[in-house]
Amino acid sequence: MHKLIHSKTNVNLIFTSVEGGRSAVQRLTDMGLLPGEKLKVLHSSGYGPVTVLIKGAKVALGHGLAAKIIVEEE
């Protein structure tokens, strides 16, 4: 398991948990990102937003929020 910001692009991942408070968890839940959900990193340059594909939708996550998301490779 590792943080989303350290993931390579075009790799299928599974969201496992969040290392953050209630607001981070609520924000991700509102986006439809729940534990066990599959996602794919489309763009991550190390700075700025991380673009991911969740349930067929492109979502841009801020770098700070992406640093709190724990994933594992599928």
C-alpha cells in the first residue's frame, strides 16, 4: 500500500483508506470514492492536482488531498 501521489500513471488501483479527518473523508465520499473502489491515475506530475478516473469520470484531486489517500495496486 502507498499514497496516491506516489502512484504511476495508467495503473489500476484500489482505494483502501484515508489518512485524514472527517472533512477529507466526507469530500471523497461525496465524489463516490469509497474503500474498495477502483481508480486509475491519468495525470500526476508531482505538483498540482492529480487527475484520476473514478467510475468512468475524470476527477482532479488537489495535491494535499491526494497525499492523504492510501491505495494498493489491483
